[in-house]
Amino acid sequence: MYSKVNVMIVDDEREILKMLETSLKRSDFNSVKTYANPLEAVKAYNGTNFNVILLDIMMPEMDGIEALNKFKEKNSEVKVIMMTAYSSLDKVLKSHKIGADHYIVKPFKNLKDIEAKIRQVLAE
């Protein structure tokens, strides 16, 4: 298990970013950084500065599948949890094939479940 957990959240919906950031900062995560633009998120990721990435699948500038590919190119071991409001099974399956560790469906029913999912993927 990681002693300090640094979380990156990438979603084009600013309300989602704020809600997740507020919730995760209340927990014992070391840092939480949000990005509304996946291009900026990929640029900011150096391969080791985040332990886990929460990544939306549907975004306008770059979809989550393409962003996932870029994150995995920088570090194939980074833990990634895909987020989707659409039950697009083909995209979820494609993301798992690329290396996503899990996925969660929006809207979120309980933010504590997201914290638990982060801890679960970090423990795997």
C-alpha cells in the first residue's frame, strides 16, 4: 500500500471535479489535482507524480481511451479508474484491454464508494 496517495481527476464537467476534489481532500489522500482538459492532464503527468487517475471516458478534446493510452505509455503501472455516465460497454471493455484497473458509473451514488474503489485498486 502507498503511504502517500496522490490522485489526478480528469473530467470535462467542472461540477464533478469540484465534488470529487472536495470529497477526496476530506479523506486522508495526500493530494488531489483536477483537470478539465485531458490534454493538460496528460502533459502534467510525468509517469510518477500520481498513484491513481480517475479518468472520464467521454470528453471533447481527447476521449478517455486516448488519454488512458498516453498515461500508460508514460507508466504502464499507473492505476486508472475510468468514469462514465454512459453505459458504453465497448468503451469500458476497450479501456480494460488497454490497462484500466476499474470503472465507476456516474452519477455517483456514494462518494465513499469512490474512496473505497481507489484504495482497492491501490491494494491490488
